[in-house]
Amino acid sequence: MLKSLCKKLLKLLGVFFLANAALFVVFFFDLDGKLMFNVVEPFLKKHYDNMERRDVLKTPYDINKFPTYKYDT
């Protein structure tokens, strides 16, 4: 019984230290930032640059038209 408990504890500690080492490697080499810069950002740029937008330069500009507000009536 003590032997199996010790094996489970050692396995749990091993998994903990392995996860800790993996997270340290991600932090030390800034792998999350590199992923964002090289994969996520180009994907988002491609997506949002191809979106339909209204052309602001083609909207008519009339100086005589003023917005109507509720308290003007």
C-alpha cells in the first residue's frame, strides 16, 4: 500500500515538474508572443482587411444639413 502511494506521488510530482518546465520554456523563449505575431496576427489582418466597408470619401457632405434632436421639436 505504501509502495503504490509512493509511486502515485512520484508520478504526480513528475507530471507537475514536467508541466512547470514546459511553461518555463514557453515563457523563456516567448513562444506565446511568437505564435501571436506569426500565426494569429496575419490571420486577423487577412480577415479584417477583406471586410466590406463603406467608403467615407463617397458620402455626401452638406453644410446646410444639421442633425435634428429630440428637444428641437
